[in-house]
Amino acid sequence: MLLLISFFTYSQNPPPPGLPDDPVVVPINKMLPVLLVAGLVFGIYVVNKKR
């Protein structure tokens, strides 16, 4: 079974021409302060709701 999986994995054709090989770089920390404030506000809401 493992031999068949590795055979099918390595026997695939290369990607067609024209497709980029490198992934698009996306900054993940652009909206980090907004996410932190939203998490803080949601945490305060949950704590106050349980009281």
C-alpha cells in the first residue's frame, strides 16, 4: 500500500507552463492590532455575560 502511494505521488506530471511556482506572499500581521482589540472586547463581553 505504501509503495503505491509513493508511486502515485512521484508519478504526477509537472504543473502546466504559465502557473507561478512560488506562492503569493500575504502579510498576516497587517491587521493584528485590530484582531487583538476585538479579542479583548469579546473576552470582556464573555466575562461580563457570565456574571
